[in-house]
Amino acid sequence: MTSPQIRQAAALCVALSICALLVVPGNFPGLGGDARLTLAVFVLATCAWIGTPIDDTYIALGAGLALTVTGVISSNTLFGTLGDPTVWLLICAFVLAAAVARTGLAGRAAAFLVSGARSVRQLAHLTTAALVVTAFAVPATSGRAALALPVFLALAKVLADRKRLVVMLALLFPTVILLSAVATLIGAGAHLITVSVLWEATGNRVGFTQWLLLGLPLAVASSHLAAEVVLLTTTRRADRRGPVRITADDIQRHSEQPVTGPWSSAESRCLLLLATVVALWCSEPLHQVPPAVVALIGAVVASSPALGTVHLKDALKTVPWSLLLFMAATMAMGVALANSGAAKWLVAGLPVDVEPWLFLALVVAVSTAAHLILQSRSARSSVLVPLVVAAAVGAGVNPVAAALASTAAAGFCHTLPASAKPVTLFAEIPGTPTYTPRDLLRLSGVLAPLTVALVLLFALAVWPLLGVPVLKP
């Protein structure tokens, strides 16, 4: 048997064994019927995500349908998740991103920042800063990777005679894209799942502004820390010592859209619209307009015949509808875990008398390592966050702090080329030198423990200063 076949067989055996134990009424006293059904569906879905090549969305929809048919959740709960404001926020954010991509603003921003680099270290950190900023304009890591790829290819052609620097940049782009996603609520679908689980399980609503306040400092710190690690693990001192001279004209030669010169009216309108939307998102406590409504207004303007830069039909083609369906189905699974008592029962046997810092350390460590088993970032949050929230309540830890720490740590997925879509995208570029699996392992061995330590530092020392205490209020 091949390795994938062994993995599929092992996952099937585990799932069937646990389901068989759940079927026997005498097992697990105190576990209700709805909780048993929920756990069975949850186990089957998790094992299918881990051990089969079946599409993650198909598995999630099947799980949500099974919970609805068996009466664990209502059909209104299942279908209502598609109308969740966070889903609409993501749809509209993708429309805005399509408008930005159509105008070529990303190329101008890259030329403006990167052309100022005079050393390899400056190039790495200016590139990092540019990639962090894209978290506000493009939702989801795969969308940001697709937008950044042409910029990388232009830099790679300019630096073609310095192969190690090209490899360094190839590794830097996906690394920063993944770690900086925590900056905003729309940075990854997993964030929206976390917000939904927190709302359903605890009644705590984490808005765009609060997420920005908590996530942006962590994104900046982890991204620039990762830039240093990438530099040290992929280049030699001689490579870093040489000067760098990249001009806007160098980038322009490899770009289809202008990166210098007068701005077009479309570029000016798009930049003004994007700045207005981000400003309204950040000032939500002042005007009380929900982020989803702000995003919808921005999307309507961005695709309008008079002021827009993209047709609505074309913009909607860029929306990852599969991801949205996955999110909706996993939100329904989270509701079932919480309402049936399954999540509470799962964590009831865990030791809850540990120190809060140790509890958070375990949460962060498990969430960081989870990408080795569950490759989908959204699937990891769907499995981990409901359990983390339930365990945090029992341990006296603030569930918001625990859920955010778990989600932030789950953003680390750099160990294997297949661990995340941006890593896969930059690992397979014809005609351009890029990193190998060995490079990823070397980076992961250094960056993983640093990521755990940094997230834990923020959860214990920084976030309490920003209004999220460690202990349950």
C-alpha cells in the first residue's frame, strides 16, 4: 500500500472505531443522544479531512446536512450561517480586492517600497512591510499570494544573477503572507469561523476594530521576525553583504501595468475608496455601522458603472464560493458542538486546575502543530476553536484570549509544500529558482518555536493591556 492509502485506511479505522463506541448506549454515561450524534459526525468529518482526498467543502456540507437530517440542528441554523455578516464581509472584500487588482495599485506600492532598498536586509523588511499592508486590501491568504506573485517574478528577474536572494524572496513571500493574515478579520476564513464560534458559545462579539487592535501588532512583529529567520536560514553572510539596486524601471520592465508616472483616474478613485472603507472599518465604535455594511457599500461603489473599476459580474467570479460554503457548514458544526453539549463533554475530562499560562501554552503549541495533520487552515479552526473555547471556560481562562491565541498560532503552516496554498504556489514556479522541502524544514525548525513564544507573549502580556485579560472576566 502507498502512503496515502495507509493514511486513508488509518483514518477510516479510527473514525469507525470511535463511532462504534459512541453507538453503544452504556458507553460514556452522561452523554446525550444529540451529543453522541454530533461527536460521531465531527469525528467522521475530521478523519475525512485528514485522511482522504475528498474536497474539504464537500465533507463539511455532508457533515452539516447529517446534523440537520438527524435533528441536532435546524435547517434554519444550517442555512442561516450563509447570511452571517462575516460571510457577507468576505464576499464584499473580494469584490473590493478585484477592483484593486484591476487598477494595478499593488505594482505601484511595490515599486515605491522596494525601490528604496539599498541592502539585502532592507529589501527583505521593505517587502515584508508591503505584504503586511496587503492584508487590508485582499482577503484570504491565497488571494494575496496570487496578487503578490507577479511582483515576486519581477524581482526574481531583476535579481536573476543572485540565486540565493531569489530563493530567499520566494520563501519570504508566502511566509509573511501567512503570518500577517492575523492583522485583520478578513485575513483568513479561519478568523471568521473563530468569531462565529465565540459569538455562539459565549456571546462575545469580536469586531473588525478589536481584531485589528489585537492582531496588527502581532502580525507586524511575527512578520519581521520571520523575515530575519528567512534571511539567516536561506542566505550566507556574503549574500547579505552585497548591495542591492532595484529601481522602479526594473520592475516596470516586467509588469504589464504602469508602476510609475501620473495616476489614472481609476487608480485614484480606487485608492480613495479603499482608504475610506478601511477608515470606516477602523472607526466602527464611532459611527456604529457594521463592517459588513461598510464592505457592501464599498463593493457597490467599486463595481458601479460611473465610479467603479470592475464589473460586478467579473468581481463575483473572484469570490471563493467553495470557501464560503465551507465556512457556513463548519459554523453550523460549531453550533451543534456547543448546543448539544458535545464540546463541554469532550473537555470535561481534561485537567482544568493548571496555571493559565500553561493552558495557553498548550493551546498555542497544539494549534501550531495542527497543520501537520489538518492542512486546511479553516478546518483547523473548525476543529480546534470550539474545543478551546469550551476548555477555556472550564479552566477559568478568558475564551476570547484562548480562541485568538489558537487562531493566530494556526497561521503557522510552513513545514511542507502542501501545508498551505501560498507555500505550494511559490514552491512551483517554472523557470524561477525557488525553495526545496529541505529549506522549508530548516525554516520551520527555527520559526515554529519562535512563533509559539511570540503568540504566547502577546496572549499573556500584550493583549491584557489592550482589553483582553488572560483570566475569565
